[in-house]
Amino acid sequence: MVLVYSDNKKLVFEMLNVAVELGKNTKKEVIAVIIGKSDESLAREYISYGADNVFIAETNFETFKAEEYTDILSKVVEETGADTILIGSNKNGKELSARLGGILNAGCVVDSNNIYIKDNNIFAERVVYSGNAIAILKFNSKPAIITIPPKAFDPLKKDEKRKGEITKKKIEAEKSQSKILKVQELKSEGVNVEDAEIIVSCGRGFKNKEDIKLVNDLADVLKGKTVGCSRPIAADLKWLSEDHWIGLSGHKVKPKLYIAAGISGQIQHIAGMRDSGIIVAINKDPEALIFKSADYGIVGDLYEVIPKLTAAVKEKMG
Ligand SMILES: Cc1cc2nc3c(=O)[nH]c(=O)nc-3n(C[C@H](O)[C@H](O)[C@H](O)COP(=O)(O)OP(=O)(O)OC[C@H]3O[C@@H](n4cnc5c(N)ncnc54)[C@H](O)[C@@H]3O)c2cc1C
């Protein structure tokens, strides 16, 4: 069995694509898991995106706690006999997968973007050394646990006619030793770069916080309205919130159009946006690394180029 779990349903849709492929190659069924309250409409959605069956592990837990969820998931693995476990690689998923690996004494590959079967073995690839190399890992034990980051795979086409079985079962989990004392929401500007189709990003080439208006204006006329940035803008200067931060330690994005202005193109930034459809770079240094990753490069001062580009797009778009 190939088992798929995430607390983020979009990630489950994406992971089902690779799960279906693995299931076909190993002649195994694909099971999507829901932990918490019974949600049959979500279960049906999982089936329409490729799951053969959905296992709803009913619990009374209101919030995610890694210890408890690991206990539940390990019981689901035992019950279903799953030998390949795909987990969405968000914060909760990473903690869950590591703990599950510990409990099941199983190997765990984090952040894989390619999984395949060769000579009856499962292989998982992951990008290492900030995108400079790809590690190919083979599992020597079962089950194989693999976490998959957002956007690594596209979901399959939704097929509402697909049929699958939904199993509901109350699973008791050992109460964790820790207690949640306070939940503090992360300060957010409500930006979602991961789902954006057009992103205009700014870097250290901007001299002042106020100048980011140039990027906002260009994003506005492109109807993308999504502004991204390099790490120094969010982490060091704090001109924008971390929602905008793109790269290895920020968000991984895959827009149709990515415009990088005043960004040098260090590998840690590229790691977050290399899968974009078309990349346009604006930089005054013709030797800037970003041009190596760009489809179109504009060598020039961003303070001159961006207003001209904004005006031209405005005219074209009416
Ligand atoms: C473990 C680790 C994780 C990291 N994670 C990330 C990450 O997730 N995301 C990330 O972005 N970085 C990350 N970094 C940092 C990364 O290595 C770079 O330091 C950072 O990306 C540089 O940001 P920048 O391109 O904005 O600035 P700089 O490298 O300073 O580049 C500024 C660019 O602007 C150009 N410029 C200057 N003035 C103008 C002008 N007027 N017009 C046009 N161009 C101009 C310059 O030519 C230059 O190329 C990480 C680093 C480490 C070690």
C-alpha cells in the first residue's frame, strides 16, 4: 500500500499524483489518510484526485500535536500494512515523518521531488548543497517514509466519477506528555507567494523601504499583485514580512512569471524560484548570477527600468 498524509489538502492532491504512479508500478493500492474529524466530502475529493481508498482516523484531538499524530499514523500504517508512506513536507509533516521514522525504525527521506521504482527498490531524489547537487537515495528497509514539498508535483486531473472506499475508524492515541500553553498567530500580511501566478520580487538593489512601491506598482499592473523578496529584505532589513521571502529557507514558488529586480541570484534564492515558468531579471550588473537563470535579462538601473516597464505594461494591458 502507498499511504498519503498531510494536514494540507492541496499537498495531498499533489502527492496523490506520484502515489498513483508508484501504486501502478508496484501494483499496490493508494490510501489517503485523514486524521481528526470525519470529513467524507474531503475523502471523496481525495478519491477524485487518485486515491483508491481513504482511511479516516477519527480522534478527539482539536489541534495537531506531533506525538499524538505520530502514534495515530503508526497505528494506521500497522492496520493498512502500508510500505510506502508519503507525507506533506510542511512544518507539521516534517516533525511527524521524523518521529514516525523513529517509532517504526524506518528510513525517512525529507523533501524529495522525484520518487521512482527501479529493480523492485524505491528511490527518492532530493536537492542538496543549496541546489548544487541531487542526492539519490535507496531504501534498505520498509516502510519507506518520504516527505514531499509543495509544488513538487502537479495534481492529476480531478475525476469526480472515480470510485473508492472510505473506511472510518476511531483510533485511540496515547496522550502526549506536552501541553500547548498558548497559540500565537504568525504576523502575516495575507500574502500567498506559493500560489501566485505572477510574482515581482525585490532584493538588496533597493535602497529604501519606500522604494518597494515600484515593485508593488509593477505587480499591480501585471494583475499579479504578489510581491516577493530575497532573504535580506525580509530577514535582515524587515521591509517585508516573511510571507514574501523566497528561497531555500523561505517559500518555494512556481509562478508562470517571476520578475527579480535588484536580486543577485545566489543559489539560495534560485532554489526557491527555479521552477518558475518565465524568469525576468533586472540588474545593473551584467555579470550578476541571476542572468544565468533568467529567460529574459534587462541590464540597467531598476529605478529607471521598473517605472518604464510598469508604464509599458499599463499601456499594453489597457
Ligand atoms: C543557509 C542560507 C540560506 C539562505 N536562504 C536564502 C533564501 O531563502 N532566500 C534568499 O533570497 N537568500 C537566502 N540566503 C542568502 C543568499 O545567500 C544571498 O545572500 C541573498 O539571496 C542575497 O540577496 P540579494 O540578491 O537581495 O542581495 P545582494 O546579493 O546584495 O544583491 C543585490 C543585487 O542588486 C543589484 N543592484 C544594486 N543596485 C541596483 C540597481 N539600482 N538596479 C539594479 N540592480 C541593482 C546588484 O548588482 C546585486 O546583484 C541564504 C543564505 C544561507 C547561507
